[in-house]
Amino acid sequence: MNTKNTILLIIRLFLGGLILTKGYGKLTGIEGVTGYFASMGLSAWMAWAVAIGETLIGLAFILGAWVRVAAAGLIVIMAGVFYFAGHYNWMTISLFVGSVVLLVTGAGRFAICRPKAKTATAAPMTTATPTSSVPPSSNPQM
């Protein structure tokens, strides 16, 4: 078993479970979340977008589907958390750093969506085509 892939799986499951529970919690208590977002000057649709986004990102991390896209989305959400809410705790920093790791490395081997194995392909054979139909020795321009 490859250690790198095992570590990526653990990171994905940890971050996925963490952000999935945060997103689901926002969805089930959306009235309070929209009020909190309003207190920061953000609109209600933003609260819905974050709640749905966190839920989908959590599922993507756990399943290993579109992990780089999900990681980029979570980086944007965490940047918003840092900027608007000013939350710098172990959870937000872990989510941010873990998302950067997954954005750079990808999902690893134990994922639904993983890159196809690279196969060696031979270069296509080409034949030289003559530029002139006259043999070089009898070409009057030479």
C-alpha cells in the first residue's frame, strides 16, 4: 500500500467529515445562518451558497470526486471566513491548509475520480516527402 495515497485518504476523510457536518448544520439552521451573514453585511443567498457548497465539498472529499475543484471552492470559503468573520481557530486553519494540500496533490489513488494512468505512446512514424521532383544533381538551380 502506498503511504502517500493512504495519507491523502485520511486527509480527505477528515476534512470531508468536518466540512460536511458544518455545511449540513448550516442547512438545518439556515435562518440563524442568514441572520449571522446579514450581521456581517452579506446577503441571504450567500448563506445558502456557503451552506450548500460546504455540504457538496464535504461529499466530494469523502468520495474522492472532483477533489481539486472542491478544494479550490473550500479555499474561497475559508478566505471569506478569515476576512468577514475573523475566525482563526484550529478548525478553520485545518480546513484551509488541508484544502491547499488537496488542491496541489489531488485525491490520490483511493478516489472515485482519479487521473488515468499514463501510458507510453510511440511517436507517429512519418515519411520524408521530397520538396522537388527533380533529383539534386540535375537541378539547374544548384
